[in-house]
Amino acid sequence: MSEEINLEGVVCCNWKGIKAEDAALGITQRVLWEGNNGKRVEVFEFEAGAAYPGLDVHEPGPEQVYVISGVYNDGHQHYKTGDFINYPAASSHSPQSETGCVLLVNFPEG
């Protein structure tokens, strides 16, 4: 094991400093990191009453959601600040928020 720190490829950013892009009506996204084959990490912000149009199907891989703030609903149940949800590949849900929320979303396989 090397005793020297190696920071090659390390990325650091503050999500609030990244330009927000419209993802759907009342929903914005900010890409924090992009890797190969569609791997990425994003922050999604839902305004109160916003809902993703249609069903969000996870192909080719899973989606992992961490609720930074607010209350998030996947069409099945509510999740609050601090909750983590793993949607495996081939699962689906209907992202929405009655009160608004901020989510950290990881797409580890694209």
C-alpha cells in the first residue's frame, strides 16, 4: 500500500454552483459528475407539486436516491430528509413531491 496520497481524477464541486437544467415541469437537474457509459451523479430539485411525467424505468442499471431535503414520493410511499432508496435495474417508479424536495441521485451503471 502506498503511503502517498493520490488525488488523480478526484472531482469536487458544490451542487449549488452548477447551472440547473430543466428536467420536467417544476423539476431541475444539476450534473455533479459524469463517467463512462452513462454513469453519473445528479441533484434533482422538485418544486412543490412537481411530478416526473410518466413512469421512470431503470435500464440498464439501478438508480440510487438520497433525500437531501424535503419529502419525496415515488408513487408508492413518502421518503423524508436523510432517507436512501435503491431502485434496482428493471424497477420503475413515479417521482413526485407534494411539498418540494432536493435529491442526490446516483446512476452507478448508467
